[in-house]
Amino acid sequence: MNQGLRRGWRSNRALYFLVLVFISIGLFALSQAGVLAPVEGLLAAPLNALTGVLQRVAVNVSGGVMDLAEVQSLQQRNGELEQALSRLQAEVVDLREVASDYQRLAGLVNYAGSLQNQQVLAADVIGYAQTPLRAITINRGTRDGLRVGMPVVTDQGLVGRIIEVQANGARVLLVSDPSSSISARLQTTRSEGTVQGQVSGNLEMTYIPLGAQIQGGDLVLTSGMGGNLPPDLVIGQVTSSRAGLDVYQVAQVRSLIDFDALETVLVITNFQPVDLSAFPQSGSN
């Protein structure tokens, strides 16, 4: 039976086609005449709704694609800005170091120019020691003409004296070391005494005459007595004073130098300490 239906369909295909053509023409004519408007409106409503949904989906998909592209662009831009910021931070650090070095060296140059009849050599601090001595190591030595006993200074005052020299390095005993003893005087009254380092790292000026006027803030200078140091190098500043055993006065002295932050110093190279042991002591034959 199925085979019969198939043969009938094949034999009547032209007839069916003509019928469909006439129906289409008729529907088109009715649509143009407005007869099918209610039916068309009824069928168009769900189609329009489906079209709106599809449009919104398309818009959302398009917006998502654009947002993804924008996010990727922003991530790339953020990476570029982070790299630029890293480079700028490194440059700022370098510029700060250059500015710090310039200020420090400018101060040393100005101070060196103010020294009368003194020849100086700049040296970098390459080491610190706290025990058994409070000392620093500098990168200059006998190759540069340095000798034991030469004073070491900065634009803020006396650092210490060279106690050991090698070919390309030297050790400097700081004025704050307990074994350091320096003949000194008060700038205002010219009263003399001895500045000694303390275990705490502070300085103390002893053997100041009882009648001497000691003022807070007065500068303490090297006196040159004993021939170990040139005169008038700044040692520090008086912070307080007291009587010492009713025989002399004692003053607490603060160095103007931050010994823990020393980077560059000046060595006075044309000063030759005087060896007083070569001269007969008073009272001797």
C-alpha cells in the first residue's frame, strides 16, 4: 500500500505543485487586500517576541565579547604601567643617592677649602668595628701616603686618628673609643682639659679648671697640646657639666658626627705627630 501511495505522489507532483502555487498566490492577494491582517498580527506576536529575545541575546553576547577585549586591553595597559612605575622607582632611588652623595661631598669639599695649610685626602669607609676597639676601616693606605697618627675628619669635626696602615687600607680609632684621649679646650673660655671616649660611646671632657666657665652648647676643640693632633679641630659640643672630686670640672660632650653612618672621610695628610718622648722631661738630668 505504501508503494502505491509513493507511485501516486510521484505521478501527481506537478498537480500538487500547481495547487500550492495557486494557494500562495491567493494568500498573497488576500494579504495585500488586508483580509489576513488579524491572522498575521496573531502570528506575528510570538515571532516578534522571539525576535526580541534573540536580539537581546545577540547584544549581550556582543557586549560580553567587547568587555572581554576591554579587560584584556586594560590588563595589558596595567602591566605596562607597573613596569614603567618600577623603572621610575629605581630612577628615584638612584637620584636620591646621587643627591645624597653630592651634598655629602660638597660639604667635605667646602670644609677642605676652609682648612688652613692642611692637605687632605678623601677616603671611603669600608668597615666598622665595635670590639675590642671602636674603629672604622678606610680604603686608603701606604700606597696613598697614609701613616699612623694622621688625623681623620669630616666637615662636622674630628673622627679619630689612624692607628694601623696597610698597602690599600687603614684603621682609624674613633674619638668615642675608651682608649682615645685628646688634649682639648673650650672655644669660648679657652680653658683646657682632656676629652676621653666612654664605654657608652659618648665623650667626656675632664680636668677642666674649677674656675672655668662652662656653657652648654660651647664647642670643644683640639688644643694641639702634646703634638698628637693639629689645633682647632672640632671634637664636639658641651651638653652638661659637673664638679669632679672638687679638684676639676667634668663636661659631657656630644660629637656632631654620627659614627654609625660614616661613608666618606678626609685624612689630613700633611700633619706629622710630634714624638715628645725624644725630648728630655722636665726635672730629668
